[in-house]
Amino acid sequence: QVQLVESGGGLVQAGGSLRLTCAASKTIFSFNAMGWYRQAPGKQRELVAAITSGGNTNYADSVKGRFTISRDNAENTVYLQMNSLKPEDTAVYYCNAKDALITYVVSTKTWSRKDYWGQGTQVTVSS
């Protein structure tokens, strides 16, 4: 019932800029945190930037000073502004959201927190 839709990816030359958008199907206040991950071919998925429900932000060292994560609560949207792009930034970028509420799993008698992912958007930076 929760959907995350990314947009804004594309092809850009080194030094250029892109702005990624993640639109959620419900209020982002229902999420404990939201963020952006990326995965390049043959590489593990890595955290790029995150923002908590309280507005605190966290960035990977490789993008600090170049990328900025922000949100628009009224529009249920999170953004990633990417400046001074480098070829090493080339990857599929995924939006992520973690539920603020936990769910009881009857079969295992345990509690869990759902983790949602968007379909991804391709970012390609040429030399």
C-alpha cells in the first residue's frame, strides 16, 4: 500500500547538476527516516544521504559538500540535489523509507519495522 516513485535521473557531464525527486503515496510523517541509496554495476548498494522525521541529515563522505537532501512535507516528497557530479557518481539511485510504526508478526512472535524501496532512477555522469 506504500509506494515510492523516483524521478529526475538522466545523463549529465562531469561538473553538472541533477535534482532527484522521491514522491511517497502517504504522509512522510509516517516514516521514521527517508533517504537515498545508490548501486553501481558490480558494486554493493550504499547510503548516499538520509533525513530523519526530526529533520536531521546524514551524508556519505564521498558526497558531502556536493549533495543536499531536503523534504517538502506538504507534498510528501524528498529531494536530492546533486552538484559537481563526477563519473564515480554513476549508479541507479533508490529512495528508501522506514516505517515509524512496528508490526507484530504472529508466526514468529516478534516485532518488525517495514522498509520500503522505490524502483530506482538511473544517473549517468560522463567524463
